[in-house]
Amino acid sequence: MFGRIMEINADDTVFLARPPANVDELKEATGSYASHEVSRYYGDWPFAKSEQELEKKFKEYGESDEYVFWLLEDVERKKLIGLMQLHFIDYLHSVGFSALFIGDRQYWHKGYGYRFALARTLYAASVLDLFILRSYIVSPNVASARILEKLGYYRYGVVPAAAKVDGKYVAEYRYVWYNPRRVDVVFEGNVPDFLRQPLERAKRALEEAERITTFI
């Protein structure tokens, strides 16, 4: 499904996380993804190799309950800069995976990725009422690791030599995030001590997300 529109305040810039209006907008966003080297190790999500496949993905994102998909737009410039998603959602077990990509390098290293991830996490926790989020990143992606850990994700595993980047095999880091408002349900009141700090960060992240995010 396409997620509800979110206005995200990043101090100097206002962004919209919104559904694509048409296939051409999805093509614009995924084109920046496909042209970037990150696509080498993150696979073909959500790149399509043909117009037919792109139209199929557009329909899939719009109709499937397993996906919640947004494009990221700079409101003032009316410019699409990236995309984000909650996917492989299992509502029975209240679990989903999170993904985020900023294709425009002008928006890197400015804290925007963190703001987008805050809004996505708030949506997962407050709108979808998910208890658990997962995310996988490869070891060169230091920025994403920092964002996840600041959000309260806990690194629970490493898969050595899981992907090939620039001719070298690199590790894949596996992260999990527990909704601090539901964690007692997940662990039946016996939350492990090693999760105390991540859960404090998760709680602060949701509070910050509520300050900068407006559902439209």
C-alpha cells in the first residue's frame, strides 16, 4: 500500500513522504537508485528493468499489504530525492522490515536521513502498531548504521562476506528495533538488560518523531 502522506520538518527544509502520483514518478525515483553503486549490494529493490516491470511494481506497491511505500520530496524545490519503505510486513506477528534510500547526493550528510527514518519509525509504531522492525545493512554503509543505532536499533548479528562491493566481500549487519510502547508484550515483562539502552533511544526517537512529523 502507499502510506499516508507525512510532512517532515528538517529545520531548514520541509519534506513530504508521499505516494508516487504515477509510474513516471516511480521511474524517476528508482532511476536514481539504479544509477547509484549502492544498488550493487542492495539488489534490485525497487529497480525495474523494463516499463512493464515498473508498472507491475507500481501496482504491487499500491495494492499489497506487505509493503508501505513513499517517495521523498523536497517541498520548496518540488524535487524527488529518494524513497523509503516498510516491507515484508507480518501483521500476525507485528513485524516488518525497514528500508530508506536517498539518491540525490546533495542531501547526504545533512541529517535528513535520520529525520526520514524517524518519521518511518513513528508510522510503523503508531499507525501500523508494529512491535518489531528489522533492517539489514552492509559494512561500508556506516551512515545507515549510525542512523539505526540512534533510533534504538540493536545489532544482533553479523554475516561475514555476505555481499561483494567493489570486488571485495563485506559483512552484512543485522539490526532489530523493538517498539518501546509494546516491548513488555514481546518479552512478557522480562526485557533483557542489554536492550535497556537501545529501548531508551527508541523511546526518545519516537518522541522526537512526533515533534517533526505531521500526518496529512
